[in-house]
Amino acid sequence: MPRGRVLAGATVGSWADDYLRERREVLLRTIGIAASVALRAGHGDLAAQLAAIGLDEDPWGERLHQLAVHACMARDDLDAARRAMRRCVSALDELAMRPEDATADLAYDLGIQLQ
């Protein structure tokens, strides 16, 4: 699936709404699965790249943020993991949402206190 906006961001009619929604859902689902598999296989760099692509598409996706944090931790880059967690918390704050338990557990592991 090509990266970037469909038709380079040109305005499209409502006829494309269903396609664009389905494309986005498939892309995000696929990234979630592929990044998880990459992490289990020990490919933290690939998982980080996939999480970044997903966050470009959905900057408020909490589970994508979790994948980004896990990818940093898999590469033993705790500073990057903490930065990724802070971006996650910031995104959740923008939406006035409480973090999932998995996010709170990750924050705890990184020594970040959530409010």
C-alpha cells in the first residue's frame, strides 16, 4: 500500500470516502499486527518504523504509541522510550482521555508518573 495521501492530497469527492476509510482501517490494523510480530522477532527498528507510519496516519492512536514505546525499549533506548511515552500522554491529554492500563503500566516501567 503506497504511503502518503491518496492522489497526493488532491480534493476528492465523497465517492472516495468509503475507500479512504477502509484504506486507513486496513493500514492501521496491518501496522499493529506487523509491528507486534516484528517486536516478538526482535526487530525493534522495523517495529519503530511501522509505529511511526501508523502515527503519521493516526497521531492519537494509543496502541500505536504503545508500539512505539515498546520498539524503543526493544532497542534498549530508554530515553527515546520516555520521549515516546510523553508524546502518548500528550496525545491523550489533547483528547481528554485516560490512558489504558497497558499504557499506565508502560509509563510505570519507565518511571513516568501519570496523573
